[in-house]
Amino acid sequence: MDQQKAKEGELILKALQPGDVIVLLDEHGKEMRSIEFADYMKRKMNTVNKRLVFIIGGPYGFSEKVYQAAHEKISMSKMTFSHQMIRLIFVEQIYRAMTILNGGPYHHE
């Protein structure tokens, strides 16, 4: 487990650029409703000068070096999902956030 996290961490850190704002999708991160996430994305779009990078960890989580490099952590749910499912769910939430910000219909309003 530790070796895999270390190797994945090295690959993650290698892909980052100076100035990136790193947000880990992590089970211990902050949970948000879709409207709150839309507001979060709006704030980030107005304040982040470089890339806003969301990272999904491997099956054993992140290495300590990746945790140290991160600026924030967001939790998608208290439930456990496969990494493939989190990709799908997260992309849908980004789409939903942009729809909300653009004044599109949102099923709770």
C-alpha cells in the first residue's frame, strides 16, 4: 500500500505545475451540496490565476507528499465509490455547477 501511494504520489506531483491550486477529492474533505459547489466553483473561477486541479486518489488514498501539496480537500460523499464512478459523478457535478451558474434550470428551484 505505501509503495503504491508513494509511486502514485510521484506521478501526481510530476504532473503539477507551479501555481496550481490543488484540490483533493478525499473522504475526509468538506462535503457540499450542489448549489454550494456551484458557489465554490464561482469563487475559484474568480480567484485562481493558474490551474484549478482536482485530484482523485488511488485505492489506498494519497501519499503524505500529495497531502502536503494540496490546498483543499473535498468529499464527494461519506459513501465509498470506485474511482471510475467518482470520475463520472464529479464531471456531472461540474456540469451541474456550470448550469446553476449560467442560470439554467436546477431541479430544486
